[in-house]
Amino acid sequence: MTQDQQPDRSSLEARVEELEASLAQSNGKLSQREAEVAELRKQLEISRLVTGTLIHDLRNPLSIILTYLAFCQDILPKDEGSSDFPSKMGEYLGEVYSATNHMHDIMTHLYNLMDPKWGVMLFDTDIYNYIIKPGVSRSGLDVRYYPETLPTDQDTVYADQFIARRVFDNLLKNAADHGGDNPVITVGHRINKGRPELYVRNTGSYIAEADRRKVFNLEVRRPESEGLGLGLNLCKRYAELMGGYLRADSSGQPSDGNMQNAWAEFSLGFPLP
Ligand SMILES: Nc1ncnc2c1ncn2[C@@H]1O[C@H](COP(=O)(O)OP(=O)(O)OP(=O)(O)O)[C@@H](O)[C@H]1O
Ligand SMILES: [Mg+2]
């Protein structure tokens, strides 16, 4: 090696040291990332375990309750009788049966949603017959359709029926719970900016512009609400999981607490096929 090559060698050694230091740093970052990924995997596993346990351990007793409710209904006298008791009992058991059946159904759908084989299932869906009509009937609410011809319309949307039903049920319940004393509840569907939307509107409540996004946050709920403040957050996440959206609109800001012109409306936008 010549005298001239000497400085080159020491600069190469310095470069190698530099590279080794940078490699050690990258390795450090990599193991940190690996630890983070391992932690996320663990949390995902716990979530799946908790959800799986909830579904499994609730669905099984619900099946038992359904079987025994059916037995009870079988042994109840069918005729009205002199007392009101047997027929009322049948009516109440019927209500308990359909609420239990609804829970059982939800557990089955949640399980399908969790299963990578099924997941979100988008189909052409008759919006009136598969979403609006059963939802309104389950809610027991007096609901207006807009336009009035809606029940005979055969409009289809591209939707995951489980998700659309869950969102619609929640919106109807909110309209009844948060919509003033005797809210007029209107439901309908329309095309907005090229996207099919299902909307639920109620009179008697106003959501200030600044709150229209916040109502979807977990921590927001009316202080007097008996609920958890969780419904809208779940609905928005469900809507987005399906490739759709959920939006709040409102108008008729009350002055002096006069709610006469106030209304709030929530729209579920469906994905395009
Ligand atoms: N139709 C509505 N009109 C006015 N405010 C509403 C309406 N729907 C929801 N909100 C407001 O948004 C908040 C959050 O709604 P969300 O459905 O998430 O919770 P909740 O109904 O209070 O409880 P739950 O978790 O049982 O649904 C409500 O507490 C209420 O303040
Ligand atoms: Mg709610």
C-alpha cells in the first residue's frame, strides 16, 4: 500500500463505523417497531377474544331463553278467558320473544362480520322492504314517509343489510329520544350528489353547526340522555366500514327556547356499486 492510499483507508474505516452506527440505529428502530406490532397483535387478539366470548356466551343463553319462551307460549291458554291475564301474558311473552330473537340475530351477524370469510356483505337491497319497513315496525314509532309514495317505491341501494339496519334503528331511536316532546319523525331516501342516502329527520331538536361533527365523538352526549353516547359513534364507524358515510344536518335554531322550527336530520350515505 502506498503512502497516498493511507488517508483513503482511514476515511473508509470512518465510513464503515458510520454505517455500523446507522445500522445499529436502524436495528434499534426495527426492534421498537416489532415490539409495537407485537403489542398491537396482542391487543387485536384480546379484542377478538372479548368479542368472540361476548357473542358466544350471549348467543347460547339467548337460544335457551328463546326455546323456553316458545314452550311458555305453547302452554298458555289460547282463548281470551274471563280474565285479561292469559292473553296479556301471551302478548308480553311475544314482545320478550321478539326482543330476544333480535339480540340473537345481532350476535349471529356480529359473528359473520368478524369472520374474514364473510365480513362486510354488500348486496343490492330494496331499501323500503329490507331496511325502512322492518326498522319502523321494530321501533313501534309513528313515522312519516317522504315522499308519501315511498312504501310502494322499489328503490335499491348497495348495502350491507346488517349495518344499514343497525344504523337506521339507532337513528330512529335517537329521533324519538332526543327530538323534543312530540317529535314528528320523517324518513325517506334520496340521491344526494350522486349518492343514495337514507335519512331520518325529527322536529323539536336543534344541533348547532359546531356540534354536528362532535355528536359522533364518543364523549359527546346530552347530559340528560340516559344512553351511553356511543350509538352515533358506532353508526358512523359502521357506515364508513361499508364504504358509506353518516352526516348530521339541522336548522331552525331556537330563540328563547322556542323549538317550533327546529329540526335535526341524520343521513346515511350508501356506497356506489
Ligand atoms: N336527533 C337528534 N337530535 C338532537 N340531538 C341528537 C340527536 N341524535 C343525537 N343527538 C345528540 O348526540 C348525542 C350522541 O348521540 P348517541 O346516539 O351517540 O348517544 P345517546 O343517544 O345519548 O346514547 P346511546 O349510546 O344509547 O345511543 C346525544 O346524546 C344527543 O345529544
Ligand atoms: Mg343514541
